[in-house]
Amino acid sequence: MMQRCARPALALTLLMLAGCFHHHPATRPAAPPRAASTTPAGPNAGRYTQDRDSTPAQIPDVSKIPEPVPKDEPHSLYGNKSPYSVLGETYRVLPSCKDYVERGLASWYGNKFHGYTTSNFEKYDMYAYSAASKTLPLPCYVRVTNLENGRSAVVRVNDRGPFVSNRVIDLSYVAAIKVGVWPQGTAMVEVRGIDPAHPQAEQAHAPDQHAEQPRATQPPRTAAAANAPQKTPKPGLYLQIGAFADAANAERAAARVRAENLGDVRVVESDVNGKTLRRVRLGPLRDVDEADRVTPRLRALGLGEPRVAVDN
């Protein structure tokens, strides 16, 4: 059955974003709810011809599809309303991608949305390197790096979503193939904003595209290291319950989470602008499914919205 806008108030809100909220079906675990980028009377008024997302019959050769070259672009007239609210959550659009760095979980979207209007009134092309974000300005450019295999790609952000807990970016089908989010469904990634005025800064952070293989340009320090296989260390996946300046508050929050017997709970101290911040984290977790399963139980504790944290 074709999906429709859930409520008139929600449709009116997302009209300002050039989008109407949709859900991907449960049959594809990689597909969280996201902004489908339609308007009630706009170019997507007929909704989608597919109920469920899918992929093309033939997998494209991503090596023959060029990544976008970052360039200065004015913000789109549509899709940049700030703040905006979806499903009771309020989001603020950042003024630029400059200095933006975030680690979290990436998902992807494909054939169901191909050819339909994005939040800034462009056409979604699953064969182009693009992405959807809840907070980045439209359009902008970011490098997305899969922290599990070291593969990365530059993508142009031109859509809103995914509006679900524990996801930081929704990649186009081609971008998901390039970095290895597809066919796995989700992956731990780093999203790093690109300043077109200073592309050399982005190049300094660009990862080795062959991170899984030994590099001849890096001689081993010992004979044993020469014979040992080189692998990209898999980062740890955590759910952060909160961050506290007061140690007693952090310990109280940690104690409430420990009482739920959900796994290992730790208080991690870090220095932020000369002050000690104590982050209460659950994990490491086995996988994304466990993070999604545990999140509602943490939310029910009333300690705030848990968010994914990815650390090496």
C-alpha cells in the first residue's frame, strides 16, 4: 500500500523542508525512516511506485563513476529551514560544513527514491555520489570513511534524513557500494566536512583507499611486522547516554544504566576546552542491531536521547 503523509501538521512542517516523512520497510535492515523529500502538491504528489526500497538488477561499476569535485555553492532555497521538527525532534541546520567531523552509523537508500525530488528540489540519483543529513546545509560536500575497512568517498549532501536514532548519514546507492555500506546495510563511518576554499585540508585527512592492504611505502619496523597481515582495526560501537561536568551526576546516570543489566557501562573522562567532561557509555556493543535494540530501553530511563559513539 502506498504510504501517505501521516498527519496534516507534519506534512505542513515538512513542506518547509520540501519533504514528507516516510518509512523504509522492515525487510531491509539498512533502511531507517528518512525524509522522502516530497510535497503534498509538488512533483512527488503521486508518491512512489515502489512500496519497498530495492536495488537495480545489475550492480554498477563504481570505479567508472566519478566522485563530485567540491565547489562553492550557495545554499538552496529549499531544505535549509532552521530549526525544524520531525516526529517530535528538533534539528538545527549548521551554517556550513567547515570543521564538521562526526562519527556514527551510515545507512543508504536506493531504487525506490530514484528520480524523485530531494529536500532541496533536485532529483535523487542513486548512481551519483550524494547523501542525506539531518543537520548539514544543502548542498555541501563531505568525505565519508568506513571505519571498518578504510574505504571512503566524497559525496554531495542534497537531502534531509535519516530521521531515526543512531544514524548520521544516508548514502546514495553508489556511494554505499564505494565505501562498503552496501550490501552490509549499515557501517560505522566518519563524516568530515570539506571546505571547497581549502581542498588541501581535506586531502590531509583523506584515508588510504587501500587501507586493508600492506603498503610498500611504509616499511615495517621489525621482521615480524613484515610478515604479519595488516588490517584496519575495527572501532568500538557504543551508546552514549549523556555527558556531565559533575562527577556525581555522571556516576548516578551510570548506576541507573548498570541496573538495567544491558552490558558494560563506563564513565569516560575527556578534556573539552580545558574542562573535564564525563561521558557515560554503554558498550562496546556487538553490532548495529544490538544498538537499535537497546536504544529504546535507554531512552525509557529518562536520561536523554542516547546517541551512537564510535571509538577506536
